[in-house]
Amino acid sequence: FPILYCKMHIRSTVIIVLFITLAPSITHAMSPRILTRESWGANESMGIKINSENSVEERAENHNHSNSSSVSEKEKKCLEMRRIAPEDFEVRMINTQDKLGNDLIWPRRYSKKVKVIVVHHTGEKETPKSNSLSGIEKVRAIYKGHTQTNGWGDIGYHYLVDKDGKIYEGRAGGDNVVGAHVYCANVGTISVAMIGNFQRRYPSEKQLSSLRWLLIELTNKYRIRPSGKTVFRGERISTIVTHRDLAATQCAGRNVQRLMNSIRTTVAQRDYEKSILPKDKASSRISRRGTGKKTYEREIPRRVRDKVQNYLKKYGKPKR
């Protein structure tokens, strides 16, 4: 009996040691991964300066207004915030060139401290054509729009998440780099944009799962309490907010706004797999007659979807 007990004890010890050793790698393998700019095909030449014109943000946020009558209410509010909380607008470093020595359209500024993470939606109009695009195609289109159309020299968001849960590296520059996602609140914040328009529908389960996984990673990196509060621009706010919490906008969509308390709670619990969608909602892919193979996404109540599935199981697919 002592010999048998000894063998069993050794075997169980080996199993425990193996589990402890392999568990982190197994968990990591199951976690989402972030596609680098190189992976999704960012054209870095778009951010290189070809003339001496200042960037949009420099003109909007750093311009010294000589004629006070020409200052908009939006700019007045920003100037007041700068007066009240100058430390929230300070940067620790500015890079005007990339690694190859090329002058950048938008100099890379770096926040002294990141206090807030801002959740966005990209908010584009969703059509059968736009929904037929892959996540990478959408990211490239957003990058081109921000870089060339808006003249920002780069994509405004730090990270993007598509409907399949894939995460994309956004703005170049690394940790603490200042983005272009909220007027008068770019310094001291990090942005995560879910691709889609969530005014009428909810994000997918995979999208919400990857969003929360990324928020867990970012709150760990920047030592932010997910369910906590911080003083930012002279106001006490949550550490994880939406664009709408900082500016007059509908971003990140009314349906994301409804989920924010659940997002903060599950991130604080380090749980990114729990479903937080309303029970009667499900984002489903529906084919539309007359559009060929193209499809679009719409929100369908779960009870309706279940009825359809039960009917098909019972009676089979109807003949045309």
C-alpha cells in the first residue's frame, strides 16, 4: 500500500506541475491576438509629409487665437479645460520623424500618463456592399480616410475590433502615443473602436469578447482601475468611457452605451467570455433576396430566431 500510494502521489504531482506549466500557454493560445499594421497592410508612406502644412490637430488644439471673436464655443470650452487642468494636456515627448528619418504629417506626441480608455464605433452607414467587405478591407478604408481625407497622417484610433473579434493595431508609435479620436481629449487617453454602427444593432458576441479582452490588457498595462473613477480635464469621470461621455456625439452608438456598465464590471472581473448582450437580442447574418450572394447584418430578437429554427426542424426547409 505505501508503494502504491507513493506512485499515485508522484503521478498526481507530475500532472499538477504540467498543468501549471502549460495553462498560461493554453490560455494565451485561446486569447485573441492583435494584427500588426504590417499584417493588415498599412501603407506607411501615407503618413510622410510632402509639404510644411501643420496637422489638423495642431491647428485645432494648439493654435493661438489672436481674434477672440473667431473662436467657436467648442474651442472656448477646450481653452477653459486647458486652463483648469493643464497637466492633462502635457506631453512628455514629440517625434517629428519616423524610424527612417522621414518627416511625419502628424508628429507623434506621447502622453505623460494615460488616465482614460475611450470606446468608439466607426459609425459608417451599413449597406450590403460595405458588409461584404472583410475586416482588413474595412480597416484599410478607415486608415485611408483618416490619413488622406482628414489629413491626420495616420489612423485616429489606437485599436480596432471587427465583427469576428479580430483586433487590429491602429495608430503607430507604441505605448502612450497620442491618437486623434476625441477633440480636446486626445492626450491622456487610449481609444478602441469597434467596427460598425451600433445605433440600431448590437455588436457581435465575438466583438464584445475581444473588446473586453483588449480592455483587460490595456488596464493592466496602464495601471487603470476598470470600474474606478479619475479626474480628467477638471471633471470626475469613469476610467472606461465612450466618445459620447466626452463630447457631443452619438458615438459609440446607443446600444454600446447601454452595455457600458456591464463592460466595466466584466473587465474589472477579468472576464471577457461572459455574454452581456440582452437575452432577447442576437446579431444574425441574413441574406437578402435580390442581392445575389451579398448579405447584410441586422438585429433579430432571439425569440423570433428560435421560432424559425424550431419550424425548420419540425417541417424542414419550405420548397419554392
